[in-house]
Amino acid sequence: MIFITGGAGFIGSHTCLELLNAGFSVTVFDNFCNSQPEALVRVQQITHKELTVVRGDIRDRFSLEAALRKSGARAVIHFAGLKAVGESVQLPLSYYDNNVTGTLCLLQSMQSCQIKTLVFSSSATVYGNPQYLPLNEDHPLASTNPYGQTKLVIENMLRDLQRSDATWRIGILRYFNPVGAHASGLIGEDPQGIPNNLLPYVAQVAVGKREFLNIWGNDYDTPDGTGVRDYIHVVDLALGHLAAVNKLENQGQCFTVNLGTGIGYSVLDVVRAFEQASGKPITRQYSPRRAGDVASCYADPRHAQELLGWQAQRDLATMCQDAWRWQGKNPNGYSGH
Ligand code: UD1
């Protein structure tokens, strides 16, 4: 049994699906503040397997610990958290509360239940402004906004915990840019309001929900002047969590790994790939740079490959085709069902 906080979200739901397919039992603990129960209904439809869903907030120590104890879990994958950079600048206390206080409650609950195996969702944002590329796990850590700061604080908390008690088994996964959707087109990313991230925005332009894409800057020091990122298919990312859980359970060693492809694509590369996948033109205009954006960011993925035997398999065309299938079948996300 694996206990999954935030399991109804974009990455969480895809990970639940792959865990069920691999024969694990799953309990999801989610407050649905940025996700829909329907995602988990669909995970069960696709896999023909059942999971347990508990509605609750990770900051509610009493409910969390009760659910964790009742689940009989032997490991936790911790996705629950807020993740919008711009919002974190406006609402820093909300971010520290949900992300840091929430994680603290989770760790205390785990300790009290003697469950000491944890996979944590970190982010490439902990590298701050890249000093060199590709980014390996030894790159200095920094944060440029409250969201990134919460990820750093949590990573530090986890390292302190490991040092204090060697029976903890902790895997820290630093995600690059998760995109795409399950190949069924039944689950995918369902952003609330106007999407902040590139792929969901492009998909909404293709489906006619938004008039045009703003490309934030075409004067970066990159091959075509637009920002370069390491986009990774969410199913590959989900499979990375399986590899991490297996590693922790079988070998008990703590680790920190990047989950990326190692390939950087520009905004224009993504737009063209999406046009190809959807057969729709993506109307776009160039706008000034977005505050806080860096020119290029991509992973050195070798450590994950060597340690976990995991490597991303799905290319940019597949990412766009799958995102388009999800968008086309669910133009209003889960609320349209
Ligand atoms: C953002 C967050 C990052 C977070 C990640 C995961 C910022 C500064 N960083 O990464 O901390 O972990 O999401 O969700 O917000 N772009 C456009 N037009 C758009 C949207 C994006 O041109 O409408 C460009 C951006 O300038 C960037 C690229 O597309 O070059 C990717 O942007 P985005 O999808 O928002 O991801 P990141 O900024 O890399």
C-alpha cells in the first residue's frame, strides 16, 4: 500500500495510474483545492482497479495521521502542495503554510506511524538561475521566489531528518517541465483559470478557448531567442516515481535525482510541434520577457538513469499528441464531464 498526498493532481493522478497498473494498492489523501475527484474516477476506469480516496488537508495533523495509520501504507509519495510561482509572490504565507507546514505535519504523522519511506516532489526551481548547463544534482541551490523557497526549505528539512535518523528512506525528485497526458486522453492537466504554463496555454489556443499565445521574450541568448526548457512527458515522470519507490524499498538508500529528458526545446519548437500534432495553427505574438524567467534550463538526467535505471522515453511529438487528445476530448477539463 502506497499513501499518496495530492494524488488527484496532474502528476499525482498519472502516478496513481502507473502504481495501480504495477500491482500496488493506493490510498489518496487530497483536499481537492486544485484538483477534481473525477480524475481518480477515471484512473479507476482506465486501470479497472480500485483505490481509496480520503478527502483531507495535510495541515490537519489529526485527520492525516488517522488516514495514514488506517491505510496500512509502507511508503508515502508526497505531491500535495501549491505550485504557481506568480501566486506565491502574492500569497507567500499561503505557500509556506500549505507546503512547509503541510510537509512538517506529514513527516510528524509518518514518524508517529513508523512509516519512514518517502518520495518527495521537488522541482528544478531549486537550482535558481542556472550557473551552468545541463543542470546536475550538484549544482548550487538557490531560490528566486517563495514557491521555490518552500521547495528548498522542505529539501533541507528532509536532509536534516535523514542525518538525524538513518532509518528514514527518502527520495527527492527534482522535476523539470511536466507536460502531456495519459495516452487514453481521459486524464490530463486541468489548470484553473488562465494557464500560467506554456503547454496548457498552447492547447487552449489550439482548441479555440484563447485567441493567441504570448511568447514571453524573443531576445534570449538561445538558438531562436525564445526560452528553452526540458519538457518531460507526465507518464515518464510517473514511471520515475515507481522506480524511486522500488529503489527505496529494495535498497533503502536515500537519493536526490533530476527527472528530465536532458533535451532543451524552445517555445517556438513547442509551438511548431503542437501545430503538427493538432493540425491547428497557434496564433502567437511576441511580448516582453516574463519576470523571473531564465533563458535556458535543462537537466543532466544521467544520475536517475544510473541509480534508478529510469530514462524518459516519450518525445516532444508524443507529448503534444497526448496533450492534444486530452484537450480535444475534455475542452473544459474535468468540469465538463
Ligand atoms: C514554471 C515555474 C517553475 C515551476 C514550473 C512547473 C516560473 C518562473 N517557473 O516553469 O518554478 O516548477 O513552471 O509548473 O513560473 N511561456 C510563454 N508564454 C506563456 C507561458 C510560458 O512564452 O504563455 C514560456 C516561458 O517564458 C518559458 C517557457 O514558455 O520560456 C516555459 O514556461 P512555463 O511552462 O511557465 O514553465 P517554467 O517557467 O519553466
